Amino acid sequence: MKKHFITLLLLLTTGVLVSGQSADPLVSSCISNAGPNAKYLKDFRIQLGKAPATGELRYKAQMSLWKNTKYRFTMCNSESSQGKLILTIKDDTNKQVLSSFDLKTGKTYPYVDFICNRSGIYQLGFDFTDGQQGSGVGVVSMVK
């Protein structure tokens, strides 16, 4: 009886763990790219067509971030994307506090770390470089 109970418990535990994982391989891959010391919090799936003109980032979301917490934002592209996924973070005064794209060098970073200095609602803006079309995922993790 004890043997059957342990087997049943293991099967239930395995079922719960498997159902909690993402079915999207791009999301799963991006979560693993965040690193072993990063705890997954949220993902944003982005799919955009070509922009008529480059300007403000087209996909926007808000997220509450906490003071004295280190966050890692990881951006991943699908193979069919023409541009690279970029991220900009703005605070409640609409001031840019972080970007994964360096305007001076033109370099795009696959992830950026952010140590939050003030709790609040932050605006996350995603787009693809040069307004290109593409699909990708942005993963937010907390770094231990």
C-alpha cells in the first residue's frame, strides 16, 4: 500500500511540474537564457509587423517593480524575425531608466540587468530594431 501511495504521489507531482512549464519553445528557451540565478516572473510575447516609420516603441506594457530588487530582462527573437527585439524601461515620470539598445554604438544586448532604486509602476516598451517585423519574447526575472 505504501509503495502505491508513493508512486501516486510521484505521478501527481510530475504532472503538476510538467503542466507549469511553458508550451512555447521560444519562451522556454528564453527563460533558460536568463541564467541559473534568475527566477522567472513574467513573459511578454511580441509579434509586430513592419513599422511605417521608426519612432516610439510599439509594444507597451506596465509592470510593478520593487526597490532594492535586481531584475533581468531577457529578449529573444524567433528565427523568422527580421529585426532584433529591444527593450526600453521608463519610470512614472516617463524618464528612460534603461535600454537594451545603445544608440551611440548601435549595439543590441540580449539581456539587461536593472537594480530598482524606487518601487513603482514602470513602462516597458518593446520593438524590433529599425521598426522591422518580427516575433519574440521578453522575459522578466528576479536575480538572486
